[in-house]
Amino acid sequence: MVSIVQLEKSVADSILSSAMDAYPREAILLLRGKSDGNRILISEIVIPPLSTHGVGFSSFSQIMLPMDLSLMGVSHSHPSGILQPSIHDLNHFYGRIMVITAHPFQTYDDIGVFNKSGDRVLHEIVPDHAPLSDE
């Protein structure tokens, strides 16, 4: 079970920027990183191939993804401002974590991290190229 997710600052900034750029449509990104037991460090974002962005939904084809064990999960935006996963989000969960960014996409407080059960996971913004740490 994941107890903390660390997002590198450039990753968090890119997630917020992607959400703002896509608004009022949803943005979707893949999260690449590494895990150390119950901790995950996200150090890169990947734009999913053939992704679809609409008002109230976003998606991508998992068939188009290469085998990549460094993909830890998905980030998507909620233009509605609701910082909680929907039933649809949970039914289409990919990876170990889900990052949701809620409108207005202005601060790190607009970012939430969730597990497969929809429970919030503690997260922190760390400097770029930071080692996976216990702090």
C-alpha cells in the first residue's frame, strides 16, 4: 500500500500547466517514476499516445502503451473543481496511483493523489532530481 507520493516540482508544475491549457476539457498524462516499498517518486510525465480530451472526460488506449514498469499511474484534471475521483475514474484506474488536479489549477493545493480504493494518499512536492527519501 502506498503511504506517500513525492512529485518533483517540475512534474507538479507540468500537471497544473497541462490542466490549464486543456481547460474546459480534461487533461490526461501518464506518470513515470520509481517506488521504494510504500513510497513513490514521480519524476516524469508522459503524454499518452492517441489520448482524447473532452468536456467531462479524457482517455487513452492502453494497447498503444509500451511495456514500461516505470509507469506509476495517471494524472487527469477535473475542470469541475471537484478534487475527488469519480466512480468512472476508479473503474478505469491505471497503475498504482491517480493524481487529480482540480480547477482553478493555480496552486499545489489543487492537486490530490489517490489509491485504487479512492482514498487520499499523502503527497509532497520535492525538488527536481531528488532521491526517493523518507522525509
